[in-house]
Amino acid sequence: MFGIFILALNSCKDDTPTSLPYTPPDNSNQNLQIGAMKFDDQTSNKIVSTTSSSVSFSSSVPVTSGTVIIANPNSKIPKGMLRKVLSVSSDGKNISTRMASLDEAFKKGEVKFSILPSQLKKVVQEGVFEKTNSPNSKTYNLNYTIYDVDGNSATSDDQLKLTGQFKLDGSISGEVSFPPFKIISNFSFSNELDLNLVATGTLRYSTEKTLFIAGGTPVVVGGIILTPEVSFKFKPEVEIYGEAETGINDKITLNSSITYYSGWNKNVELKNVFLAKPVEVSLNGKIKGTLIVELALYFYESIGPGVTLSPYLEMEADVHKSPWWSLYAGAEGNFVVNTRGIASVLSDYSTSLLDTKKLIAQADSAPVNKAPYGMIVVTPAVGITTETNVQFSNLSSVDDITPQSKLVGRWDFESDGLWDIDYSPLGLFSHKYSSLGTYTVKMEVKDEGGLTNVFTKTVNVSQASQNHNPVFDYSKFVPLNFSKDFDKVNQTVSWFASDPDGDPLTYDLSIGENISSPEIFSNLINPYFNFVSHFYPGKKIYWRVKAKDNKGGSMESSLYNFTVKSDGTDKMLILQPDSTEGEDAEVKYFRYDSGFESFQGVPDGDSIRIVCDIYNFGQSITKREALLKFNISQISQNSNIKSAKLNLWGFGVINYSSLIPKISLVKLTGSWNENTVTWTNKPSYVQLLEKELVYEGEPSWYEFDVTSTIQNWVNGETNYGFGLRTEENTVSAWIYSSDYPESSK
């Protein structure tokens, strides 16, 4: 039997269970409610994918609406599963569900737990370094770039960085029993935070970003699956002009409990101590960083008791206020007990632990006035002639204290020591040169305190008749280089180019997934291109532009790339046709010692052979090849195929050459019919790849990666199917076909 497994946007795996770093707990002797069903490992391993409201299987499962499913952890459901079935698809492979509670699955239960940080799995992630100090303690060191304007880590003047460490020391313990319901949750922690936040450049940024999640090893307590988990998130809110570096040290001691005996009660003992770190800031801005630490215990997939701690620092700087900067520290904390996974009759419970904010440091003196910073921008940057009206800008000049609107500048365009324009507000200034040559343009900027700074720029003036190549302004390219999660709704790339001579421009755009063989769109009039049908979710796209003037001048841009945002529609498709749907055939050629030849086709056998035997006696020759085809019409055209595997069930044997047998997978390039195809009318082919068939004493699965071929077919290339063949005198192989009576093979 053969099958093909196709997965769009995700890796492909079959039903074979993946080994886990722990032994799944044995809860087979639980007292189940009527209508509850515990999956055995074979059924659990049929799970292909899950969402919070659905489960998909590789084959039909024996459940009905109202069934409560209980399953041990495996690679597909690392926390196990406790779900109530709402509906079942007609083929029994897809079910809609909701999370079920313990009392819906079990008649009674008693769960006593104690969770330590050492039970959390080690975090292996860039920017996070973990250290286990003791069973009760772990330290997470952070060195994380939260935001980078240009996506280039080598340029550090446009970044927001988080460094420091968080020490987690303590435990979660308690008890859940029913009926009647009793819940005890004890939280005992002593956490230390040492946090540094560095912002450089002009940044306006606000988001909530998950740094990492440390999941725990599932444990079985009282026949119920529990899994601890801690997540670290960071929420920056930044508007900074210049540079800022600040930090805090925070120690939070928590010894508290939540209990339920016919009603909720809490007992909170909490201490919180802030210590400030030195502040370095220039210019103005606001910066706030909140570290959100969530510790929780899961009952199967549903979060149970948990605590959220959110220490933060907040700094405001304004050189026109006194004090001109202030640093605040705060912390928020909440207890949460989500009862959905525990009891169907209880409501969720949450309560605030703390909500505090205090001033911990501020400037003790006025900011020291420094000379302003300036920059000269020349347009056009090259190709200036005696006919060019050159534009000069000093609008990027800034100062620590003086507002930009109060800064003034003066200009020397001709490099003669004379000021062509005296002190005036920042702006755009035009100048035309009368002579060829190289000029050192000088601009002096002055603040309200009288401090000045001088900046220069070299300008080359050449013959007006010379044609100059177009130039690009990369700051106006959209999307920016290395952009992640480019929204496919806005499927347009755009760029900006200008011609120093003012000539009209056209563009050649090269764009695609393959750097070496992109699609090329020539002589575009507009500096943008809508690429809707080609932007596939999750794909990395490479692109570059060639700008051309009407005098033969041209310039090619740098190679840019971006990644298209995934649309969340990942799907896996398994094609394993039966005798009705399957298209497969064996074609045969025989030549006997007498010279008689036979050309045949076998459409309905339960196996197909791949043979090329040249016997060591006489002139007899036997050749057999296999043809097979899958109907992939249910895959939408232009879908992104991330993985596609062809799996063959059969075996190969060593032939007369005593070599390890090999078979070749080929792509057929012509049409055929399994009922009429023979050796003489079989279609031509293109070689794809070759695989050794080591005989293991019994039939085995053999896998071929056919991702690129399937991608080409869903992109519009005609699907004529695959062929299996071999070279002379090396192999005799049997592959079980769709007519084989055992459906699982």
C-alpha cells in the first residue's frame, strides 16, 4: 500500500508515536462517570492536530456527541486531554469539543500536589540562559533585543534591549478533592528581579511579547494529569528621542493561599522592596517596561490555580521640567483560579495581590547643556551639475535642552569661508553651483545657550551633459529588509528611486521565493507592485529592483527579503486511496531466450513490482516498473506546501549483482490510464531521487520527500503521477498497491 502525507505550513508526521522525555502516567483504573471514555495509546496516537475547540484524527474514532474524552500525554497533546465532544464529522475523523471539568469525567477524586521550579523543563532559546540553583530555585538570565527598527543587529543605535535576571524560588502546593469540592492553593515564593532596559535612537514602540514559556513534566496525582508552567512576557511602552538606560532591583516575597470550602477565602502575606539603578538619559522621552511572570498549574489542558506577578519600571524625561527626569517602580499581582478544568458548578475566582507604584529616583540637578547635534542631508546625493538646483536640509538637528523649533543654523555652500545664509530656523535651503569642482559644505547649528557645533558634507559638481545613474532611497522601501510577519493583506512592495538628471524612470522587479530563479516583471512605470497571487503565508520572499532612465543609465538595488505573516490556516492532508480511488499499475517487459518479447500492463494486482533482471544464463530479460497517481484536487491552488512525503509499504531483495537494492522515484510527464497502460505506451518521466531498500525480513515503510513536486502541482503544473523503476540487474522490489486488502498498509 502506498500513501502520501501533505502538510501545508507545518512539518508532517505520521501516526507513529514520538518518544517523550518522560513516561506517560498510567491512570487506567480511574472511576469514570457514565459517558466518559479513556483513550488507549493507539487511539491517542491517531491525533493529528488540536485547537481549543476541535480535534482531528488520522482515522475514525469511536466517539459520539456528549462523550467525555480522557487521554494521557503524548507528543501531540503534551498536557494530556480532557474534552467533552459536541459534534462528530460524518467520517469520524474530526470532532468539535469544549474543555471538560474533573467532575464531568470522574465520580470522585483527591489530588494533593507540590510543584517546585526544578520540575520545569530547561529553556533552550536565544537570549535566555537558565541555571538551576536547587530543587526550589531557578535563575533566568535575559539578554533580549525586544525591537530593532531596521532588523539589523549590527546597528545598535535603533534598538530596545532587555537585560538582567529573574530568580524564581519557591513552590506551589495544595489540594483539590470532590465531592464535595475542596480547593486549597498555597503559593510560597521569594522572587528577585534585576532588570535593565536600554533604548537608543528615535523609538515609538508598544507591544506585549512572550520571551519564553517553561513547561513542566506532566505528573499523575490521584489518577489525574497535572502540568506546571511558567511564562515570561515583556510589555514595553517607549517614546524616546535620544538614548535612555535605566533599571531596577525588585524583591517580592509571597506566602499566601486561596481556599474554597463552600466559598472563597484568601490569606496574603507579601513584601515588596524596590532598589533603583543609575539612570542615563539624553534628550526627552518616556519609557516603561513591564515583566509579566505567570506561574500556573494545569489540570490536563485547563489552567487551574495560578499567580501573576508584573513588576515594572517607568521613566519620564523632559529637560524643560524640574526635576527633568523621574524613575518610578511598581508591581501588580493577581491570584487566579480557573475552575473550568476542576468543577462544572464553580465560578472562576481572581483577586488582586498588590498594585503599587512609587518614585524611587529623580534628577538632583538640571541637565548640563551640551552642544547641539546636527546632520546635513543633500538632495540629490550624487549627479549634481551646474544645472542642478541642490536642496540642503538641517532638519535632523537636535539638542538636549533647546527645543528643535528654537535651534538656528547658518550655511557656507561655496567653501570660501563666507556664510551664504546667516542664522535662521532649521529648514530646507536651495543652492545652484556655477562652477565644476568639489565643495565642502559647512553648516553651523546653535542652541539657546549659545553653544554651537559645525558639520560638513562633500558635494561634487560635474558636467551637466553627463548622464548619471538613478539612486535609491532605501529608507522608503516597503517592507523593510528582514521584515517579519509582513501582512499578506497589504500584498504590495514599493521602493523609491530618483534620477540626478531628472530623467523619467522605469523599473524591472525580480521577486520570488528562490534567489537564483525569481520571477521578473519588466518596465514597470510605478515604483510599486501588487503581488497578491504570489504572497504565500509563512513564506520568505526575496526581491530587488533595477531602476532605468531613458538614456541607458541604470542602478540595481540591494537584495531585500521579508517573511509573509502566517494566516493561521495550517492543515494536514493524508491521501491513502483504496482500491476504488487508487490509480496504480505495473507495466512489464519480457524477452525469452528464443527472442520472443512480451509487453504487458497489470492494473488490479494487490502489489506492484519494480524489477530489472538480466539473468546470468541465456538471453532472458525481465523488466517491471510501477506507476501511481494521487488525486490532490482538494488542495487549494497556490497553497504553500511545507512538507509532503510519499510513503511506500513493501520490500526489496538483493539481486544477482549482490548490491543493496535501489529504486528510483520519477515524475511522469504524460497521461496514462491504469486499465490500458502497457510497457509500450507508458509515459516519459523525469528523475527525482533514489533510495536504498534494505531488506529487513518483512515489509517496511519507505519514505520519499516530494515537497517540491507537490508544490509545483498545486501551483498549476499538470499532475501525471509518479513512477518507480530501477537500473539493470540491481533490484527486485514489491510495493503493495491500493488494491491490497489490508487498509492500514
